[in-house]
Amino acid sequence: MVKKYSIGILFSVTGSYGTVGKSMLNGAKLACDQVNSDKGFGIQLRPVEHNPGGDLSAYAPAVETMIAGGVNHIVGCYTSSSRKEVIPVFEKHDALLWYPTHYEGFESSANVIYTGAAPNHHMLPLVDYFTRNIGKRVFCVGSNYIWAWESNRVLREELALRQGSVVGERYLPVGETDVDCIIQSIFETNPDIVFNSLIGESAYAFFRAFRAACTARGIDQVKRYPVASCNLSEPELSSIGQQAIDGHLSSSVYFASIDTPANHDFVRKYQAAFPQEIVPSAEAEAAYSAVILLAKSLYQAGNDDMRAVKTCAANQRLSAPQGEVVIDPSTFHAHLTPRIGRSRGDGQFDIVFDAGRPVAPDPYLINSTSTLEAPSRRPALRIVS
């Protein structure tokens, strides 16, 4: 008899970062359908969906509701603030969060499996790339919460190793779209590159307004003030709009343009299931992979007990659309392959750097060195709770 398990799916598909949430929900649903239609998995999944609508206060009650209904495993959350909001609930009930997106690192919870990129997968390769190819004077703009704060802190420390500097740093509330003062500060400080850690509607407004302001001044924004991010994906390019879609750098572990048979198959299935979408995002691929990894772990455990499933998740391997993904048994983060893309006018990315192999996760940046150069001595970094 095939065992059936209920799993939680927790993504904000409405609100200021609903574009990303929808793509993550799509990836998770595609994986559930695959598990349920493929007898090789040996189990059936029943997804229980909740949409917090981008409201931070709605996340913990949604988790409480799902756990009370017998759900021990939840794939979900996009923002770091939502993840930190729900972790105490998972720890209280001894349930497991499968967190499927890039994040700022410097965290470890016995009740979380982190299947998205750690800072050594996205921040370090990006800093290496732009300090080598563009410049070392950086202006930082971000949403006013932990993702941007910690990303900019790591950026500062990595720039210091390379004799670079942050010439300006500005934050906006999540969802805020008034970016004129920030753009004026960029022109005044005249950086080599802008590092963006805005999310959702704030980011889309910034890209549009910055391109327009540069054009009004006769400036080629892509050449003079390139913008680099660790959280810009294909569906978001569509939200930015055609007038400002091209030339942006994004550091990620997945792009829909990866040229492998496994990824071609994933993109084809994704587009068939969600014809309104152009291509899957890194977040969609991460959510898809998280559900598949969870299904494999549930099958091996033979039940949905959190500790049994977590034990089976250790060293779990998956030939994912991005390449091989392995769950590290010491950190319960994933081995992933760093890549950097440059956005195109058709809403996809040209891959300008590919590490070529999975890199071990290093969420506290204890052992990491540049993925583009030989190991060098690094300073001790403080741990942020």
C-alpha cells in the first residue's frame, strides 16, 4: 500500500513579493505532481497550501494551523524575516521547515533544512566577479530587513579583502517604491557598481526609475552604473518591464538558460504546467528540489517523524535541474553550483560565470575562499544570530 503524507506549502503569492511567491508555489506543485504520478517515488503527497499574503504576522499562525492539522514538514518562506518568524514555532512543535531560497547565512536551526544558496554560493562569487571586471566602489541599496543588512555586511567585509569600499548605503521599507532620493545619492557618490538587495515591488520600481533617470541624463546605465543582485530572477524581469529589463547581473545557482538535458526537461514541464509563465525562476527550481528531497526522505524514513526524516535527509542526493544537489549532514544546507547571469531583453539570462561543480555550503563563511581564485587567508567573521 502506497503511503500518503500531508506536507505544508507556505508562500506569499500576493503582496509586494507575490511574483516570487507564485513561482515558488509553481515549483512545489510541479514536484508534488511528479511524485504522485511517478510510482518510483513509492509515496503520495497531499499539499496543504497557505498564503500569508506578504504579511509577516500571518506566517506563524499559518504554521500553527498546519502543524495542528498533522503536518510535520513545511516547504516555505521566501524572506528571511518570515523564516525567522516561524522558526520558534517549528522548534516548539519539533516540526521541520524546508527553506528553499537563497539567504544571508549565519544561522543554524535543528528544525530547518536549507536547500537554497548560502552566502558562499552567491555573495562571494558575485564580489569576485565585479571587483575583477567592473570596479571596487559600490553603492548598496536594499529593503530594510535582515536579508539586506547581512548581505551588505558580508559585502563590506569581502570588499575590504580586495581593497574596495562601500560609498553609500540606503534602505527602504519592504514594498516602498519612492526611490528618487536613493537614485540622486547614487549620482552624487558616483560608484562603479550598484549592489541591489531590494525585494519585490521596491526592486522593480528601482530598476525602472534608475534606468529612466540615467537615460534622461544621457547615461548608459548598463555600462556606467551596472546593477548586481543576489535575488533577481526571470519572472521578476517581466515585472520590471521591457524598458529596463536588460544588462543586470544576478548571482544564483540556477538560471532557466542552463543548457543541459535535465534542465531542458524541467523547463518544458514547467511551461506545460504553467503556460502563463515564461520560464521558471531560481526560487521555483529550489522549491521543486526541496519537495523532491523531502519526498525521497519520507520514503526512506517510512514515516513523517521529523527526526527520522531529517536523518534520511542527511547526504540525500538529487540530480536537480541546476545539477547535483546534496544535503550536507553537518550543516543541513545544500551543496550547490554558483553561477552569475546577465539579463537579456527577452527575459532570460546569459550565464557569464559557472563554477562547474557543486560547492559545499559554508553558512558562517568559516572555510570559504573565492570560487575564482586560489585559497587565501580570511579574517574571522562574527556570528550574527
